[in-house]
Amino acid sequence: MPVTRATAIGACSVLLLASSLAAQVGSDTSAAAADTVFPLRADRGTLDIPVYLSGPSPEYPVAMRRKGIEGRVVLKMIVDTLGRVDAKSVRVVSATDAGFIDAAIAAALEMRFRPARLKAPPRFAGKAVRMLVNVPLDFHLRWRRR
């Protein structure tokens, strides 16, 4: 009898994009803006990245389980200052099969993260910021002996 397992990778990988953090933090007012989304091209000495804390395992789609299909979905999303996923920001980066996408998105919306925090400049040290991340979700079938 097949046992299904769908998991989120323990540590999310963070998307490297846009300009450097220094350009984003160029003025004190831009760093203080609540709607600024920070990239991670900056030196890790200036920013602590979001850390995956908890969330449900994605539910394995019945049709995929019946067909014996395994797969992976990579989602791009914004983690807000409270460590929650911004529902409007979730985008599919890649998927091995479209049948896994809905389950992956549903699980991602329930994930919780430790939010990204600024380390520098000193005036904003410790301030939680929104950050764009990539999160891979794997869907595996495991066979169990009777």
C-alpha cells in the first residue's frame, strides 16, 4: 500500500534578485517604508533572511497519487514583517506537473517564517522587513512493505 508524503523543504531558499540592499536603504525614509520588499543580493551582514518555522505538509493530490506521479513545485512569495506569506504575492516559478500547484499554494499560505530583519544601518537594526523568497515543495510517494 503506498504511503504518500508531501513536504516543504526545511529551509526555504531565498530568491536573489533586484538591486543591492544598499540601493534600497539609500535613504532613511525608504528603509522605513512598510511596503518595501527587500531582495537578498546584499551582503548577509546587513540583513537576516526569513527562516521557515512551521506549516502544514502539502496535501498529496489524489489524481497524482493514483498515477504514481511524484513532483516538485517552486513558489515565489513575499514573507511579511509578521512572518506570514502575502497571499497576493504567491507565484509559481516551476512545477514538474500542474496537478501539484493547487496543493502547494494552499500549503504555502499556511506557512510561518521568522521574518527578515535588518542588521544595518544601525538606526534600523532589528526592524522586520518584507522579503521575496523561493520555497520548494516536494511531493514523494513512499512504498511500505507489509
